[in-house]
Amino acid sequence: MSVQPTCQIAYVNTLYDWILVAALGLSVGSFVNVLIWRLPRHESLIRPRSRCPKCGNSLRWYHNIPVLSWLVLRGRCAFCHAKISWVYPVVEMICAALFLVFFARYDFSVATVGFWYLSSTLIAILFIDWEHRIIPNSLSYPLPVIGLAVAFLSPHLGWVQSLIGAVVGFAGFLAIAWLGHALFKKDSLGGGDIKLAAGLGAFLGAWKLSLVLILAAGIGLVVSLAAMAFSAALRRERVIPFGPFLALGALIAGLWGDTIIAYYLQTFVY
């Protein structure tokens, strides 16, 4: 008796799937804007409702449609006509773009959801740390735990590599901070950077975390020199937060880290 082969039909993402992911990214980006505004000010994320920071009027639901409301209102409050920062739609579009890119990279999977969480958190950290020079604990503390949980459930990394990455991230950045303080007699890395590094290690592993550090240092040097060249205030302070560059480096490593590391090994090692 001959056995008929089993017919397996691979699921193909439809246009509807991409639209759904983009809409989800825009919605999450809208919440990220809430984090960026409220966390540094120690305000509740739930109450009061979204309001204009100038006149204090509560916004209607149709004033909070991501990107579209900002465009329709031409970047102004519906009540007092004060300008609404361009940062709001930019954050929403960045989150939507990252959701789409990670979806294209990992399809519907636990890894995709994990990287959606990571990228949203990193965008919030990037803007908060750049403006306020802080990385809220409420953003950094969950990262190692969720990173390990994703590694347990997804084969893209493995929980052992995730745990090693978290330990290396925390211990390595703590050593860098101690060495910087010993050499320069001032803090070179903040506690928020150390906790963030532990979370990034849990999500990416030790190898990619090393890439994150290299990318962050390179991007940070270029941006810092450019910012100081155009900003007298930054030239006086001579303090540039490192968190935003760690966030950018982590996003690059999360998307293309394997390719970058493989290219380096093939070009310079093997």
C-alpha cells in the first residue's frame, strides 16, 4: 500500500496582516508618547485623560488617532491652537515602521512580540534619556525578565545565551562605569545604562551586546560631535546621555546583528 505524502500549506502573510501590524505599531506608538511625556514627570499613565499641555483641555477620542489627527489639526491643539510637537507623529511612525520590519524578519512568532516590546521600550528610553538624562526604572527593570521569558519560549536565542547576555551586560557595564569613574573621577555611565545593558543582553545575547556597545560608541561619537558643534549649551555641559545610542545600537543589532557579525568573521577572522 502506498502512502500519500502529507500536503502542507505554508501560511502567506496578506496585505491585511501588514495593515494590521502597522495599525498596531501606530497605536503602541501613541502609548509610547504617553510614556515619554508622563514618566519623567512622575504622572499616572492612566489618569487624567490625554490633555493639551498648554490649555489643559481633555482631548476627544478623535484627537488621538495616531498621525492622522496631527495632520488634520495641522500640528495644533483643537482648543487653544497651540503648536503640537512633531515628535508625536514621528514616534508613532517609527514604532509602526519597527513593528513592520520585525514582522518581516520574524513573521508571527514569540520573537516578534518580544522585539515589538523591546523596540517600543527603546524608543521611549531614547527620547526620555535624551531630554531628561534619565532612564526610568519602570522601563529598564522588566527588560531582563521579559528577555529571558522570550528566550524560553522562542528558539531564536535560547535561555542559556539570554542569561549569559544579561549577566555580561550588567557586570560588563558595571566594570566600565567603575573604570571610568576611577580614571576620570566622575560618572561615565549612569545606573540606568547598566540596567539597560542587562536587559539588552537578555534579549540579544552576549555577542550581539558587544556589537551594541561598538555601534553605540560609534554613533554616539558622531552625534555628540555634531550636536556640540551646533549647540552652545551642549558645549558648556559636555554631557551627552549614552542611553539613546544604546537604544539605536540595540535596534540595529536586533534586526541585522547576525548579518553584521557573520560579515565581520568572514572578512577579518576566517
